[in-house]
Amino acid sequence: MVVRSISSTLDQVMSSPTANPTNRFLYAACQHGAEPVLKQALCEPEGPFRLAYSAKGFLTFKSNMATPIWSRALIEHPLVRSRGTVLERIEGTESGPMIEQILSSYQSLDWDTLHVWQRDTAQPGWNGFEPGESLLAVSVAEQLRNALRRQNDVREVRAGGLSRENPQVPVDIAHAPSSVDSPDSSQPDGALHRSIPESVLVSEKDTESDPETGTAETSGGDGLIRIADDKGADGPIPRPVPQGTKILEVIIDEPNRWWIAAKYAQKSYDFWPGGVPDLFFPDEVISRAYYKIAEAFSWGGIQLRPGEKVVEIGASPGGACQWLLDCGTKVTGIDPAEMDERIVNHPNFTHWRNRSREVKRRAFQGFRVLVCDANVTPNYTLDTVEAIVMYPTSRFRLLVLTMKLPDWEHAQKIPEHLERVKSWGFESVEARQLGHNRREYCLLARRRVSQRHSS
């Protein structure tokens, strides 16, 4: 029952909350495979940092800059899912003493909420793995919450994973559902999934204005830890937290190796443990495109009007269409391939069984939202979308594009992609590799600056 505090490098002692701010270490979480790109972009000689530790999906860097605990010192990068300031790394064989050490060292720190999440164990979609669902993180979070409550500390504790059966109830690790549980047969007729978060829906009473709201290499999985049998009352349901929130993080690198970090939250994904939103997905989805579009809209804070007309390029077999239809929109899918029969038979779905370049540009006049997840190169995607968006009769307010990366080095071209889309007249153009993306990223473009096209 030993707990050890370990430095990030062999020649440096890990910074403590009271240490000199020039001795800070920073972390970045990413998808498996993206690490070489981030090392090249962020580390010397091209970047300002020095690599300290590397694992699949998790990196730490030594910073010689003055870095307060609550800061956003790490450079923004589309492949960085989560980032923060490292305070300590601890190892142990039992969760109880490790939690005691965390509370002893950091309960008095002025944090507002505590996140517990686990480094990805695989690439998204590999053998059914999807990020954001960690039973171990849920269990550790529950133990931390109960320990805080016993000391009358009611600050919020959130975990990077929720039960598939009930999105508001923490999972008991001893009775966790399998990821291959059978579909729920109690769904109402006609429903393709059980619920849609209210954040993506807009009442029919809303006006016609734009509604947007807007270097030790490890492989993981071989650590051992015994989870303390610490039962207690369920904690409060997570609630929204204000911008500028101070977040303390417990990052599970290996089951017996945790990192303690601090994050100053300002953007939507800062409030998600590990940078992956707690979205409730049904047991049965048509394809992984369902996960990607749900996360994209959550990241962007995008709202859809009931009955709004949406067109998707590369729609087959229909995963994204499934989500959009359940949002109450009217969806037109463009794809020469067949669609899932559940989508084809939906009353609000229309299938244009063509390639997008075979469709007359004037046919896009009535759409305001364009979604594209075609398995083509970024330039092909941009050429196709540009020809549609820049046609005189087009009036798109929103583009949601999945940009495939032929190789990881191609991520260096993301700034070029963004500049090109900006040149089409969109006010806001952003890029992020979503938790559910594979070797690809999501590009969001919103609000055309000018609609002065002749009709």
C-alpha cells in the first residue's frame, strides 16, 4: 500500500503548487497517433517547450516560461483535446491512499470543480472503443466525491464517462454494462435513438435570426490497482459551470499511475473531462458518423430549428442522418451508395442518389446547413463544398465538414484549410479533432459575412 510522488523527468523535480512558476510542466491529451505532430509543433526548436513524457494519447512538456497554475500557457492546436498545468504524478497500488494524498495536497487549493478522466486506451472505433466512457474514472470520481462530502466539501466532481443506461447516474464498476449490450427494445416507434440534448434544439417559437450560441514510451493497460470498496450516496448531477472556472484534474495514465493537473476553463471543451463531452448515445447507431456529428454540434454549441433543411454530402449509410433526423430536421442525403433502410423509410429524409458534383448547384438554394463526411482528400472536400457554397443562390449559415487526413503530417495544412474557408465569407471558422474522430478533424464554419449574391 505504497503511494509515491514521482517527477516528470529524471533530472527535474515535479513542480508543486507553491513552486517557482518558471518550473512548470504542461500536458496535452490527444488521439493515439497524433503525438508526433504535436511534438514537432510544440517542442524545440520549432516550439517553445521541451518534451518531458510521452505515452499514447498523452504528452507532458517542460516550460521555461512563467506559468501560473491557473493558465492557458500551452499553445492552441486542433489536435490537442485537453491541456493544462501538471502539478504532480503519483503511483500506488490502491486507490484509497492515492485519493487521500490528492485531498491532503490539493483540497485547500482554490479549484471550483474536479475532473477525473482516463487516457485513451485505443484509437476511436478500434474493437468498439470510444473515448469518454471509462468505468475506472467513474469509480475514482465517486470515491473522491464521497471523501469530499465527508468533510462537508460540496464542490463538484465529474468523471469522463457516464452510464449508457442512465446518463445521469454514475456507474457502479462492479455492475457496469457491457459495450455490446443488446439494443433497448422499449424505444418508441419511429425513434432512431432515445433522446437529443436540449442544447441542440430550438423551439419553433424562435425567430429567424441566426440561433447559434453561440519520453518514456508506454503502451497502457498493464498497471494493477485495487479499487477501494467505498460506498456512499450518489453525488449531485453535474451542472453547468461559469466561464473562467478553475478545474483540478486527476488524469489516469495507467490504473496505478495518475497525474494531477490544473486547468483554467474558458472554452466549451475545457468543461468536458478529458475534452470529450458526456453525450448519451443509444445502444444502436447506424454508423460511427452518429458519434462524430453529435460531438461536433456539442462542441460548437450549435442549435437546430425543428424542420430546418439540412443537406449531407457522403451520407451513406446514414449515421449522421440518424442524429439529424432525431433532432427534428428535414435531411437530404447525397450519396450514390445505398442508405440504411431505417433512414430511407423516414418521412423527413430524401435521398439524392448521385455524386454531389452531379447535382445542379441551384438545387441547394433551400438549405442553410451543409454537413459533409466524405471519404476523400481535404482538397477534394473543399473543392466540392466551395462550388456549392459560392454559387449565387446558396445561403448557407453553417458548414460541418469532416476533413480526412491522408497521413498525420497532413495536419500541418489545417491552417491553410481554415483560411480557404474564411475566404468564402464565413465569420467564424474553427478546427478540432473530436474525441470520436479518427485520422481526421472537424471544421466548423458559421455565419456568412455577406449574402450579396445575385439571384
